[in-house]
Amino acid sequence: MFWLLLIVACLVWVVYNKLENRKIVELSRKLPGDLTSWPILGHAYMLRGSDEDQMKVFQKSGRLTINRGGLASYWVANRLYIMVADPLAAEVILKNCLDKDHVMKFLQFLVGNGSIYAPVSIWRPRRKLIAPTFSMKNLNRFVEVFARQSAVMVDQIESSAGRGTFSVWRFLTTYTFDAVGETTLGVQMRAQLGPNQAFLDALEEFMQLLATRMVQPWLYADCVYSLLPQYRRADKCRRLMYEFVEQVIKTKRMEMEQRAKTNSRQNPEVFSPQSFLEMLLESTQLTDHELAEEALVTTVAGTDTSAVAASFTVLMLSRHPEVQARVYEELCEVLGDSNRDVTAEDLPRLKYLEAVIKETLRLYPPVPIIVRSVEQDTDLPSGLTLVKGVGVVINIWATHRNPRYWGSDADLFRPERFLEPLMHPAQFMPFSYGLRNCLGYQYAMMSIKTVLASLFRKYRALPPEGADQTTLKKPLRVKFDIMMKDVHKFQIQLESRF
């Protein structure tokens, strides 16, 4: 009897899977792509090559998806992915499909069940606990930190001003790391003043290894990857970052317990706003391991995302002197000719600078794609139904260039478009969209505005030496490194305004 039931169960499972697979195959036929699919590999063969080649694949497939009305299908081995470059479809998917696709499991190796990857059952209660720490009241307090760290950056970059071409990336990534370290962990990182930054180096190496694995399906199996030297390098990076964050948490717990016992307060003259970690330690019952996961998410995402966005903005302003001149004019109007720090009250008044940052994020979003898993059939506005079992790639790079929403000049840098209302809220989503959007969006914008205001008050950005007008009119060459980055490492020149 047992064996009969087992055989029946197996037959039911086989029939069910055939029906499900049939639905998926039918869906792929309704949304044909324009690129050749190979047996077994599907379209995964296209992802070979350099990190620049991989970004070109996302760009090319995104353009073709736009031409197909904003939806197209692509196979990665036996997994069907629906690529989306239409805001209407993206809105429905991002509001209803909350589970991250399994390809994101590789990020779990670093952040565990941190909010960026966690399954919905873990993500939802944690989000409720963490969201209050990102209130505008708390964020406004952090502007003091942004301004102080920006002043350090401006001082450090002086050695490169007037001395030809250099990469602005190092200055901006150490700035964001210092700002994030102080506001997230309550720790003075001093990355801008120190030549050796083990955490930053480990983070950069880990992200490169992760990006390589994500686009190579033959490395997906843990039993295979764990045998390779890449795994040992990634594990070394992960352990270094975890050990650092876990030590910070232990130290903060001890400091707060000691403070509670002595009932002592810091000298108001040297008072620093509470960090996210300190607020979570006071207001939640998360374990040290859970706190480490969330602290790593905030530190990793906050450092790289803000640095990439700020670096691309500097690059675009160096290519568009008329836009840079208008930014400087606004800075003079809001801040005057004084040397005072930027304040929280100044930031809402820097409307054109914000439009410049948003236009840069539109053309060069730090995260060019996001992926979700369809766990239940989902009806789209077009009438199409996404069936359970498929993955979704929201191609943010392509959505931000969809001429139906951005006009025939969608590929041009024109900040003024953000001084008018958008046609649809999901047509611009550099920090994702929907319930699982990035909690740190306002934090990132405030940090970027502060550091750019501090930089452009004192300096004028110029293109790298030898760049001719033909080159400057072409789109930037970019690569896929989890974050999208400039192939040439954000090369510019700076000259003093005074």
C-alpha cells in the first residue's frame, strides 16, 4: 500500500511539474525576445566576457525589451526570466512579488537574513522595527555628520586639484564610508585620513566576486563554488567584515550599559547624534547576530550606492559646464559667500542640485537591475499573467530610458525634466520601488547633496585631459559590478574657484 501511494504521489508530482513547465513555456512564447537562445544554456552564454561586456548585455536586452512594449522573456539555463522595462508592469510586480529571486542567494552569504535579501516572513517584521530609525527627524540630525565628513573630503581632495587627471572615486567612497560608519555604527572610521582600509578593500573584492558569480550559472551550485579559490577569497572577505561589525556591536552594548549605570551624559559640546545601531539597541530585541546582519546591509548599501551616485554626478557635471554653472549659482544663492557648513535647512532649497542628481541617477542608476521571484500567478495591466515559478528582471537602466515616459530625448542629460511632475511614479526608481524599496533613499540623497554642495562651492570639475568633444558627447562606458560603475574609474580634473 505504501509503495502504491508513493508511486501515485510521484506521478502527481511529475504531471504537476509538466503542467507548470508548460505554462512557463507558453508564457515565453507570448513574450518572445530578439536574441538567440542556446540549448541548455538559454541566453546565459551572452553573459560571458568582461564586466563591461555583461553590462552591455543588460543594456542591449533592455533596449530590445523597450521595443517589445516593455516586456520580453529570456532563459538562463532552465529558468525563465521576464525582463521588464515598463513602469506600469514594474509597479504591479514590485507591489505583489516581494520575494527576491534565488539568484540573490549569493548576497545572503554576506548579509544572511539582512533586509536586502531576507524572505518575506523575516523581512516584514524587521522592516517594521527598522523603519522608524529612518525618520526625517533622525535624518536631519545626520546632516551635521555629512557636513563634517564632507569638509574632510574637500581638504583631502585639495592635493589633487590643479594637478591634472585623477579618479574622484577614492575620495567619495572614503567619504561615504566615514559618513555611514558614524551614522550607522556610531564609529569614527577615519577612512579619508588612512591609506589602508581593510573593510573597504574586502567589500570591493567581495562585490566583484559576487557580480562574477551572478552572471555565470555554472557557478550557482554551492557544492561546486565551495571548491574554488573564489569561494575562499569571498569567505575571507566576509569573515573580516563580520568580525569588525560584531566587535562594534559588543562595544556599543557595553558603552550603553555603562552609560545607563552611571546615568552620565556626553558633554553637549561634543555630542554626536545617535547612530542607527544605537537606536536599534535601545528600541528592539534583535540579537547581536541579527543586528550584525542589518548593520552590514546598511553599511554596504550606504557606502557603495551613495559613492557611485555622487561619482557619476561629478562626472556628468564635468561634461556639462552650463549645468555646473547653474548648480554653483544656486549654491551661492542658498549658502551665500560664507564658509559655513551645509545644514539640514539648506538641503530642500537646493532644488536644481537635486534635479541634477536625479537626472544622473536616471541615466546611471547604481543598481541597474533588480530581480524578483513570482510565487503566485500575477496579472499585469497589459492582460498578461505571469505564472508561478518564473523570475523577473526589472531593468531599471532601460526603464529610465523608455521614450514613452521620458520623451525622444531620453538618452540626453537634461536635469530640468525633474523640475516637472513625472508621468508615473515607477518610471524613476533608482532605489527600487514598492514595499521593498530602499529605506535609505532619503538618507542617500541628503548625503550626496551635502558632499556635492561642499565640493562645488570650492572647486570646478573638468573632463579628463585629452578628452575631445566627440568623446564627451558619447554615453559613459559602464561595467556591472553589482553596482554599475564607470569603466575608467570616474576620471576628472579639478580647479579651484578662488
